[in-house]
Amino acid sequence: MENKKTPKLVETKIDGKHVSPILPDEVKNYLIDIDGTICDDIPNEEPERMATAELYPDALETLNKWYDDGHIITFFTSRTEEHREVTENWLKRNNFKYHGLLMGKPRGGNYHWIDNHIERATRYTGKFTELTLKQADVQVFEE
């Protein structure tokens, strides 16, 4: 993992009280899955395959560009802590630039993220391309 400086957080107040700081508007905080998103989809039950996972086209170039553009890259994987070393070695061997690696994401998909900060989701469907805006239905809490 490269040690690039993480963008400075912006202090925020609501009604005169400090709340959790936020990133500047131009910086994205990417949380990126590994298996089935940047490489072969390998289940935790077959860890011997993790070291030789085949990299998906455009994943390295796209993610490293985002990193170089000043965005935060954090891998968020369902791999367990016992898979950390093989995962870090694979990321290093494949020259990924990133800020963090979070292990133990719940398995099974169908994620529904609830947060007090803005969140956006992009489903990987087989190819990294430029991100574009698209209107979509979103579930929200009733006011």
C-alpha cells in the first residue's frame, strides 16, 4: 500500500455544534470490493486461489487513476482476516495504489447502506468505464 496523504477533512457544524467532518466536495471516498469486481470471484472456502486471481480488464488503470486524482481508495472485501496477507501481497504484486483494506464485509450481496453522509453506489457489471449520472429510484426514509 502506498502512503499517499489522505485528503484533509472539512470541519462541519450544524446549529453551532461540531459534527463528523466531511471530505471536500471534489474528493470521493471509494469503497471497492475485490472478488468479482477487480479480479476473479473467489470464495473464502478456496483461499489457495486468491494468490493467483486473474485481474479484470481496466480495474488497475481505473482505480490507480482515481487514486492519483486525489480520491480515497479503500478495498472492502468479504475475505476474512486470515486472508489479509495473501490479499495485501496480491494487491502489491498487481501494483494497486490504495489507502486502506477492510476485511470481513458481510457476504451475500443485496447491500443496503444507511448512513448520515451522502452515499452513492455503482454496481460493477463486467467493465470499468467512465462514471456517468443516471436517474434511478432510491429508497429513502419518510419525512
